[in-house]
Amino acid sequence: MKVYDEIPENISDRITSLRSEMELEGVDVYIVPSTDYHHSEYVGEYFKARQYMTGFTGSAGTAVFTKDKAGLWTDGRYFIQAEKELQGSGVSLYKMGEPGVDTIEEFLEKELPQNGVIGFDGRCIGVSEGTAYEKIAEKKQGSLCYKYDLVDRVWKDRPPLPREKAFLLEERYAGESVQSKLGRVREKMEKEKADIHLLSSLDDIAWLLNIRGNDVEYCPLVLSHLLLYRDRVELFADHNKFPPEIQGMFEKNSIVVRPYEMIAEAVSSFQGKSCILLDTEQTSYALYRMISQGVRVTDRENPEVLMKCVKNDIEVENIKKAHIKDAVAHTKFMYWLKKEMSERDAPEKPVFTEISVSEKLEEFRAEQEGYLGASFAPISAFAEHGAIVHYSATKESDVPLEKGKLLLTDTGGHYLEGSTDITRTVAIGDVPLKEKENFTLVARAMLRLMNAVFLYGCSGANLDCIAREVFWKERVNFNHGTGHGVGYLTNIHEAPINFRWKEGKTPAPVLEKNMVITDEPGIYIEGSHGIRIENELLVCEDEKNGYGQFMRFEPLTFVPVDLDALLPERMTEEERDMLNVYHRRVFEIVAPYLDEKERVWLQTYTRPV
């Protein structure tokens, strides 16, 4: 079974053209990241420069080009996909975190010649990255060239910047007024003695101003930068995006819209006695370098980050409504899929493929009131494709579903009431014992973490091993985090909360009441199958006693775990009780929205084990 039959045409020609531009500007090494001017995880078509230059379609990765080498760095989620997509492109894969594999910085130190120049578009590179490249160049008595987008010169048919209309997220969904949010952030500014707050992260801006849009793929955000002063706000965006109701809100809150590209001029004009509050992890290197030397910079995590991560009570109630809608859609899909595939032998039945069943799931979601669209690129991975953690079916890789194998779908939706992210792995017919054993292991891990009780003060790093323990006892592991924060109609992956046993550069924060986080262990057997089961969880307060405040999780996702793939005898009694309690809730919540046949099916698939 071949995953990718074709490499995009002309990759080598594009690299040749880029090297010509590098030579013209005196650049020895040129770096092309995956991001936009705002460090977004998903980007619009205009910003897919790394994909254009390499042919690799994953959402995370960085390409580096020298006069005679081309490399792509990506993480464990994409190793299998990248190996296949880069075949024949002339671009080498560097597996991040693997033994013996150079980091980008180590590669630059080896490849940059004496007096050499490192180049990149400074608008797409973060401050910490740019500073690291500065130090590498200094070691070689070299320099940086960050003011040119060399890929733009090569990309002759580059798509335009989006011009989609924005919309106002009413307070009945947002749960808090713009005035209140601005006031809370200004209080943080006051504590830091800051006159100006620079904000470039699109989800933070969307949360702060209660606006949403359609400028970023799968994320309902508006391309913009923001400067918050103590008495006014300057929003740098296309003013044509904003309808009258948003303009009225802007006027009420002293928000003035400036042209998107004028942010550079505004930042350059800050006076020497000013103090600017910004997050260097969320600010581009180019903007940072434009700040006058006399201006005092306070580098802190954007105050909006944890404010939006802790949902208010109205948001929580809305999110629960969104998940009921999503559960109904997904349960209907599971019923349809099982029914259709059980009748697969009938000659008049159509052939179902990864893409066609994914489209069917999207149809079920679209039937739900308030549905706005997918919250990320859907994953529909059959059989061995399931082992590719972030597999995305293409016309070339799309395969028909057959009995005796597993289908993994990792999908989600944006609703006016919130965003969802769910993974279910479903048995098509009877699957082999080994796959059932793996499925049971994943289900056990998911259930154990979902039912964890912990003392307040724990972060996801403290709890990740609750899920991984059953894996490690079997001497296996999965090469991704066990969970991530989820935004409210913003980014489906919302930093900084997560379940990760390995801390990143910034330790995960304490889990607070009303945070939303996913629980998604998995197992991936290359060439055979992949299994992941994902629920979203709400962080809740539990009993408080002499030992402190205890915390627990409440599931937000209510879709059956496929009993056709489960071996209950491989579970402890406690784990079976966990599943039975969960399935009772699934039936209670979802059954009222189903027709009679669907209800009978759901009763069977939520039976006690």
C-alpha cells in the first residue's frame, strides 16, 4: 500500500531558484520555517513557504538550504510522513530528538562558513530563534540577513493574503465583555509598569477583542497585530474585514484600526522612555529588532494566555453544548459506518475510502446547529496509514476500507459554542488479536488518566505517567504528548497546558479549574496499524480537606469506545468499571438525539463489559 505516489513537481527547480536568490543577497544558509508572522500552528495558503520549497505537507517543520544541501527538521509525529513525501525531492530528513541527529543550530555551526551570512524572513522567525542564529553567526564573524523573503521571489503564483470577513463573538458565547478583558490586561500592564503591550498572537487578539474570522486554515482568526495602550487600542488589520457591529464595538472601546503592514512603522516609532510588555516567544524577530534601544522591554508571557486558557462559566456551559452536538454527529457516523461496512459484501454497495468516510463524518457535523467547520485538518487513516500520527489522505494515498482492519479518525469541529477534538479507532469487521490487544492497552491508558484524582498544584507533567504506566509496563511508548489544551473557537491546540512527561523550554503551568485538555494516548505499528483514543477533559475541583484541594477531570467527549476492538479480560476490574460508567453517560446524553435504530445500536455499543 503506497502512501504518497507523487512528489510535487519542480521542487529541485525551486531550490535552484532559491539558491540563485541567496547568491544575489550574499546569503550562505537560508532558513524557511512553517509559520506565519504570528507563530500560528496552522497557516493560510499564503504562508506555506516551507511546504512550497520541500513538498512536505505536515504542519510542523523547518527547512534549511545551503549552496549544496537541503534539509527538513520535523518531530516524531511526522517521521513516517516526511520520509515518504521527501522521496525524490533532494531534501534530506533530519529527525528531531533522535540520537546522532544534528539540531538546526548544530547544523548551522557546521555548515556556515567563516564570515558567512544566515538568512531568513525575520517576520516568520521568533525572537529566541533569531537570537540563537545571531550567536552562531557571531562565532564565525558572520551576520544575519532577515529583511528579505527570498521564497516570495521564487513563488511566482503565490496566493494572496486572505480577505475574509470577521464576525463578533457575542457575550452569550464569550462570557465576558471586551471592556472587562481590556481592563484585566491593563491591570497586568500596570503591575509591570508598562505603557504599551504588543500582541501578535492571533488567538490572544481574538480572545481579547471577542472577534473571530477565517484568515487561518482551520482556526477562526483574523490576521492582525495589536498595540494596547492605557487609554486606547491600535489594531493592525484590513479594515474591510470588520462589519458595522464590530466597528461599533471598536468605537465603544477606543479601538482604532490601522493597515496591517503599518505595525512595523508603529513599533519603530516608540519613544525612549516607553516601556513595552511583550512575549518574545510570541513576537517576530523582525518586530523585536525594530524597537529602539532606549525603549525598555518587559519580556513576559502574554497575560492573555492563561486568562483565555481558564474558561469562564458561560464558556464551559457552551463548550458542553458543543460537545453534545459533536457526540451526536460522531455517534451517528459510527452507526452508519458499522452498518454500511457490515453490508459491504452486497454488490450494489459503494466502495468507501478514507476520504469518503471523512466527508461523511463532516456531513453529520454540518447537520448540527451552529456548526462553523472543521477545527483542524481531519485525519482518516485506515490500516497501516494509522501508524502515521498526522496522516492526511490525498487522492494518491486514499485507500478503500476493507473488513478485518482498523480505521482511525482524528477530527473536530468549531461551533459557536466552542471547539471539539476527538479521536476514535473503529474495527471494520473482526480484527486480529494483536490489534485488539493494542486497542485495549490504549483504552486502559485513556480511562486511567480521565479518572485521575490529584492535588491542586499538579501540572500535566505530573500526571502524564498515569496514562503511560500501562504502556511502559509492556515496554512500549508513543512518541507524542498525551494531551494538549483546547481553545474556545480559536486554536484547537492551546498552549501552555499539556500532558507531557518531558518538560519543554517552559514548564507546564498548574492545572486550574475550568481548563480544557485532551487525553489521547496511542500506539503506532509501522506498516500495520495505528490506534488512538481521545477525549477532551474539563479540570474540576473535587473535595477539599486537611490535605489540600483535590482536583479531578470531567469528560466532555461522549462517544462510544468501540467494544468490537476491546478485550475486557485484559482490563482490571477498576478499568472495566471506569468504561461502564463512561458508557452509561454516553447513552444518557446522546440517546435522546437519535432515531430508534441508532438508539438500539448505541445501547449495544455501550453495554457493560
